[in-house]
Amino acid sequence: MMAVKFPEGFLWGGATAANQLEGAYQEGGKGLNLADVLPGGRENRLKLLSDTGFDFEMDKSKYTYPNHEGIDFYHRYKEDIALFAEMGFKTFRLSIAWSRIFPNGDETEPNEEGLAFYDRVFDELHKHGIEPLVTIAHYETPLHLIKEYGGWKNHKLIKFFERYVTVIFKRYKGKVKYWLTFNEINGATHFPLFGLGFSATSEETRLQECFQGLHHQFVASAIAVNLGHKIIPESKIGCMLIYAPTYSYDCNPENVMHAVEEGRLFNFFCGDVQVRGEYPTFIKRFFKEHDIEIDMHEGDLETIKEGTVDFISFSYYMSRTEKKEKTPEEIGEGNLIGGVKNPFLKASDWGWEIDPTGLRIALNELYDRYQKPLMVVENGLGAYDKVEEDGSINDDYRIDYLSDHIKAMGEAVEDGVNLIGYTSWGCIDLVSASTGEYSKRYGFIYVDKYDDGSGTLERSRKKSFYWYKDVISSNGENL
């Protein structure tokens, strides 16, 4: 393997989402959003995420709601940003909670307290020389829009989103250059509750509803790109995908073709629309075979064509191995997004297969297809961390994981990929989106908070904190 070299000005940093770290869920005029009604605990959350009958009501007698407190970034952002600066961050990916700006989502006037909070955060980042990278919608649909309108199934959400992005673009012009529209937009067909703000009416209607919701988001994203370029001429606005290179289980041509079809649908469909500005030809057959008919309004396709993104960002946690005919034992043995077990890969404590070479493959596949700048904006290892008697946290397993993945990125850069940034997921411990746990830790910074709600929220540096600081200061050359 060659020595790792990254371009000058490479954007090293970390990534978070408002609902997983801010807390203060009813402070500053904020309204309720989706994350506020998702309970904690792996079993509870994953069950409800796949439940078509989820009613979006809180039951504090039955469940805990860790997102309500998060890690209290809302009050401790200065302390946390100082720690990011100590590591040498060039950029920090965060999201704006839509319901802090428009508490219900459909108001005509924004909430000034919410706007002022992000002013303070952006000012603090700039004080330390850190470039904000802002996700506009990150699994935080206002609850009112879900209960009153049915989430992104409803065309009306496009106008509400347009109002929201217009306000934040005008407010943060001069403070935020890099924007992402919808987090992991292609994951919506797997977890529509996260991405689209609704539970499918039934399993029979799930695909129809998901792809209709995605169409509304494509239009909304394109509108946001055009508005951003107009309001902030120097802005760079990207899409954000969850990417998992799709391998065939073996060289059986039936399995190879199945892997190709699954990979195109998951990895490329949304990217083709947002980057190329049109629906890909392969989706027509899929829609036909699944009786999907997209209700398009006049001008939708023109809007999508005019609102293509400037760069592509994506999360990478795992690859995916596919087999056309699965035995009952093989179903469910793969990763979070499906497939079967890959016999060549080890897995994390949460069963996510670890595949650094898959990241090099992902970068090459995306760049070969689109020829647009790329950012890896999520990547990391969720693991149990142990605090030693002397207070140290020796997370060598995280260092090994990240080192292997960053080296793979370096190989992709040598391959000719235009990679402009890397933000490790959960740079500070936060609430897991998929399981609602504190114990699934990703951070370089340990937060004293536990699944039962106990803990002081005090911050401390893990061994990986100092390792990542060295990676950034050497621009990756010390790996």
C-alpha cells in the first residue's frame, strides 16, 4: 500500500445530527420532531421503525427518550467546539433542526430563538477556524407535518421546505458555504420513518408511498439548490447518500445480475436524479414490475433538471453481499440494509460488517459514474468503550478501523478520485439513530452518559482523540 497523500486544503472533521446531540427538545421555542417520539433501546426502536402502525405518540411510562437530552450540545456547544478545534478540525458537519426554525413546519414566520441559536454555533465555529457543513434535513421532520400531512407523501411539504431553506439561506449567508439537502436520501425505502417522516400504510403500499415521497424530496432538493445558488452565490450544495458497494455472493451469473440490480437501485437511483437531473432508464422497469406510478406535477422534471448538486457526499459503514435465492437461515444474516453474510469480513459489536476496501470501491464507483467532487461525511465504528481506573479510554479498535478506512481513501485519491473532505461520524459520543442507545459509541470524545439515563455528561478525550489530531495535522501522512 502506498503512502497516504491527501490534497492541500482537505476538509478533515467530524459529523453529527441535531436530534442526536442537541437535547433541549422543548427549549428556545422548538417544536416536536420525529426523533422526539422515538424511544430508546435497540429492541424498542428497531421494532417501531419497521411497524406500519406507529402512532407517533410519546409514552413516558413505557419508554425512555434519550434524544430529549442528547448530550446537551445546546448548552455546551462552546466546550465541544473547543475540543474539535483542539483536534484541528477544518470542518464540522451538523444539522439544523427544522422544528427549531419552524416549530410545526407549516408556519409563515420563523422562530427567532432557533435562528439565533445556530447563529451562535456558526460564530463559535468560525472563531476557531472551522467551516460548517450543514445538513438541512437529517431525520428531523417536524411532528406536525407527519401527523397533519402524512410526511413527504404529501406534495405540500415541498412548499414548507422551500420556505424553511429560504429563511436559513438568507440568515446564514456569509456563515455557511457548504450545504447538504437530505441526509441518506436513498435509505428511505428501507426506513421511510427516518427519511420520509411516515410509516408505510401497509407492506403492499410501501414501495409506492416511498418512491412518491422520494419524488417530492427530489423536487424540494432541486429547489433548495437553485435557491442556494441565488441567495449565496459562493455556496456549494451537495446530495447525501448512504452507500454500500454491492457484491455478488459468488460468480453464479444469476447472483451477479441480482447484485447489479440491487446496487443500481440502492446506490445509484437517487444519485442519478440529484446529480444528472433525471430519472435513470433502469427505474422504468422496476416501477412497471412493482406497479409504481409517480404522481408528478407540471414542471417537476424541469425543476429537477435545473437543480443538480455541486458535489456528492455519502456515508460509508459497510458493503453488501447479495444472493438471488436466500435460504431462511441466510435471511437477516447480512447488514442493516440487507444481503447475506460475507464470509471474508468481520463485524462490529452491532453486526455491521467491516470492509475498508469497500470504501475505496465506493469512491471509485461514484467518481467514475458522476465525475463530481466527493465527500465522505459519515464513517465510523460504533463500539462499547471502557473507562479505565485512571480515566483513560484505550479505543485501539476504533483507531484500527478508522486508520484502515482512511488509508483506503488515500488509495482512491491515488486512483484519481476527487475527494475533498472526510468527517468521521459521531466525533463526540451521541445517541444512536438506529438503536437509541448511548452505549453504541463512535466518538473521539467520551460523554459520561448511559442507556439508563444516568451520567454527568462530562467530556473526556479518548486515545483516538490524540490519534485523529495527528492524522489531521499531518494531512494523513502519519498513518
